[in-house]
Amino acid sequence: MSAYQPETSKPRTRGFTLVELLVVIAIIGVLVALLLPAIQAAREAARRNTCKNNLKQLALGCLNHENTVGYFPSGGWGENWVGDADKGSGKDQPGSWLYSILPYMEQETMHSLPTDGDPDEVTDPQSLGAKTVMESTIAAINCPSRRTGLFAATTDANAKNAGSLGSGGPSPPPSSPVLGDPPGPDHAAQYTGAFVGRSDYAGCSGASGILEDRSGRYPGFVNGDTGETDTDGPTSIHTNARYRPLVSSPTGIMLDASGAVIGQMTGVFFQTSEIGINHIADGTSNTYLCGERTVTTVNYEDGKGEEDERTWLHGSSFNSLRSSSERPVRDPTDFEEGGTFGSAHASIWHMAFCDGSVQGLSYEIDHQVHNANGNRADQSVTSN
């Protein structure tokens, strides 16, 4: 007969009190609050690094172009024209400098789409090819701190030598990630339903005291038959022979319609430019090549901004060129404060120099230094 063993009760497990639970939750909240800014800062640092690498790729493309043909890619004709593979990459090229460096960035196929083999004609297949490139993009042309991908196009994005993006309607398509209101009476362009690529980088067109606007798109062309001038180039590819650019290549001397000298373009990219390293008297490490450009914050994706209404393929305009005449700024909410070099980054913006180096510069950079850096031959060598 076994001895009696009384039951022993299990020890009771003590749980959290409500107060203790609240304390733990509060501690977790504090830790998250402390870690979140660090995580966000790390992500922004990574985005800045990607942005810097983008500019490095663009600068190397420009330098490879210069090494191959003897000059940097041309700034193009004007804001109504996109790239034409049959027109080379010099003063006869209507499209942007970004289009001209595509073959030097392993994008030969994209570059060759707008072609029919005849530089004096634009056939339907070539026009369709240009439209296809307009509705495409490459990663290197967008800053990830601002935007990536394709963006809603208005009728302003159409070009004379590309297939129509559409006549559009009064508002963007429902699927469009558009910010802000549809265009009002002060902006007649309508949404086309298409989506196009836009660049966050611009070539430097020069310093102040010379340009008629901040993009460097003037003085334009003169019609040899009528004597009339047009800042946006010939009215069609067929009339090109009748038009004479009012800025001479490669010197950048600017003329009026009568042929009188009115100034000189001082940057690396401008209308019909053909600037080589031999023209950069101040030294390649002291001269701006291309950098981040401002875009108004409310217009990142909608194509309504005055400085962002066209595509990365359009020639000489705010979309592809900027001057160093104005101070760099962080992306503004109002265009009147923009139209300059600058970025979406909080404290710095990036600029590639003509030696291929890329620097992060302060928005507080001395204005005289900034202006001088945009001039390829003012004999002013400054430190940044």
C-alpha cells in the first residue's frame, strides 16, 4: 500500500499588468521614433548616391561622345523638336543632348528608332519611332528622390518630327498618377492619355549677362526668305535649308537677324552647339557640364510645369538646358522661383563637371562662383 502524497499546486504565473504593458508599448514607440529618422536618412543617402551615379553615367556618355566626334553633343534646335537618328549629333541634330549620347550608354537600339535613312525627310515609320522613344525612359535620367518612370503628357509634349501623342481632353486619364488640378485657362495644353519620359538633369548653357532666358534657348533661327526669327527652329524638316541659326558653331557667337553680334553663349550646351574640350579654356575640372535641375513640386508627374512640359528628347529648352545665371534652389512650389539648377534633395544638389567628376554642391554656393563655373572660358578659376 503506497503512502499518501498530497497534491502540490502549480506555481501561478504572473502576467503583465496594464501599466507594465503600456510602459512596454511606450518604449517600443520611442525606439521606433528614434530609428525611423535614421532609416529615412539612410534611404535618402542611398537615393542621393544613385542620383550622383546617374550624373556620372551621363557625364561619361558626353565625354565618350566628345572623344569620338570631337565635340560634346549639341543642345538641339528648340522645344518643338525631338531626336532624329539621321541628323547626326552636331548642329544639324534637332533633339536634346540626352538623345545624342544614347549610343554611348549602350542604348543604340533606342537611338536608332527615329530613322528612315533620309536626313531631309520624316516618314511615318520614323515619326512612329520617335514617338516610341518619347514614351520610353532610361533609369539614368531620373533622380529617385523626386520621381521615376513615365509621366502624364499634355499636348505640349508633341513634336514636329514625332507621331502625335494625341489631342487629349480637359483632364488626365483616371489611371494617371497626376498631382494638382487639370490645366486651366492659363495653360491651354490638354492631357493626351499618353505617358512620356522626362529628365531631372540639364546641360549647362552658360553664365549670366548674355542669355535672354534661363534655359539658353535663344536667339533661335532666322528664315532666309522672310527675315523672321523663331526661337524653336525651322517650321518643318523640309524648310531646314532656309533657316540659319543665330548662334554660330562652335564659337557660340550670337547674332541678330541682321547679322550683328549681340553676345556669346558661354556654356557647353546651347542651340546648335558643337563645343569641344579644346574650347574649355578654364579647364574641364572647373567648368559645369550637366547637373540636377529644378522642377516645381506640384508638377512632378503632371506635365503642367512650365519647365517640365516636354520630354527628355526635346531640344534646347528648360527641359534639357539650364543656365548658371540664377542661384541654385531646392525644388520650389512656384516656377518663378525655379527654372534653375537645383534638386529635390534637402541640403545639396549634384553637378557633373567637364572632366567627368560629380560634386555635391550647397544651395548656398557663392553666386559669383556658381556663375563663373557655367562659363567655359572666362579665365576665372574658382573653388567650389
